Amino acid sequence: MKRLEAVIFDWAGTMVDHGSLAPVRAVTALFGRHGIQLNDEEVRRDMGMFKKDHIRRILRQSRIAAEWNSETGRVPDEVAVEKLFEEFNPLQMEILEEYSQLIPGAAEMSETVRSKGLKVGSTTGYTRPMLDVLVVRAASAGYRPDAALCPDDAGGGRPLPWMCFKIALLFHLSCAAAAVKVGDTVSDVLEGLNAGMWTVGVAATGNELGLSAAELAALPADDQTRRSAAARKTLRHAGAHYVIDSVRDLLPVLESIELRLASGERP
């Protein structure tokens, strides 16, 4: 195997929803209903995971666990996780369409990837009904992945590699090293690494920077640089082989990986 065969993209913060705002809005509103005000860092810490797992992780944070106990008189347990997840789903569906716009360059990059003979896959932490909304909206704007999987399709979400493995099977890849996983969260990076794939972190449009395109553009240049550097550092520390600002910057990375594969390197 001397060439790439597929690129697997994340959705929110990578291909749609600049800043990955939809899940933040929904999770914040969800906990607010129960008298717990989350800050941005608390919500974004485990972003990209299957949403039930994300809720579970939030409840394990010491401050939030203490507040839940104070508000409900109970230690947060699986009953609480199930209750919150049930409430979360309609909240996220209400918010999702507002934040389903493609990130500039996403559709064009997917077609560039396909024009080079590579398959285009996608994974997410959203549920199937949520993903179905994004798939329809993205298709109308020119982005049509060959496969779009959620945790329900593979029996588990990130950082487990199972969605990537299932895509590898669907695409009949020669090996895991023939694929590149692209995403904006630490859990995306871990998903790709655990699958044995090349992994690319997306810094400026995603969760780690956490701003809409308009909010990012309004920042002074030095503030943009500082925040982008911090986002890049987090993704590199998670183990990403490459970090880019946006998917529109992906092509040189793919060319670099092709050269490394041709010389015998593996992820």
C-alpha cells in the first residue's frame, strides 16, 4: 500500500457549524434547566464524544457533581444520565438546523478529495436523527460523504475507533494506514489514533477555539494568533499527526502523507 484511499471527516466544527456551537448551546441549556450553569470550558472539555457519554463526563466533573447533588439531593448516577440524555435529544434537534451551515471550503475540499480517487467518510458524536438532519442540509450545499456514521451504527462512539473501523470495512480499505481522520476535538484525534489512521486536527474552525466565523474575524490579529496557537497545542498534545486551521488547508497535508506512505512510513 503506497497511497491514501479515504478521508474521514468529523461534522460539527470541521465541516459544518464553525466553532461547534450547536452542541454547546444544547448542553448548556440542558443543564440550565436543572439549575446548573456550565461555563464554556466545562462543556467543551469532552466535546466530540457520543452525547450520552459527553453528558456522563460532565456529571463526573467535581463542581457539577456537587451542584447536581445540591439541586436534586442525589449523587449523579446512570438514572440521571438517562434522564438528561432523553431531555437533550429534542433540545439538540431544535437547535441543530440553525447551526448546520457548511464551513467555507468544506464542500470544495470533499470534492477535491474525491477527484483524487479517495473515498469520503464521516463520523460524529451526534445521534442518527441529528446526523440525518446534517446530511440532508449538507447535501443541499454540495457536501455528500460516501458514508456518514454515528455511534449508534457502530455500537460505540469516540474515542473508540469502531466508527472508523466500520467505514474501513464499508470502503474495503487495504489497511487502516490508507485513511486519514480529520476532526476538531481531542476525541476526534484519539478516534483516529485508536483506529491506526493518520490524524489531522482542525484548530480555528472547531471546538478548541470555539468561535463563530464572525466572532473570530472580529478578534484583533494578535488575539486570533494566540487563541489559534493554544488550540493547535491542545490537538498536537492529543497526538494529531498534523494540525490545520480549516479543512480548506487539508490538501498539502494529504500530499505529505502520500509521500510518507510511499517511503514506507505508517501512522
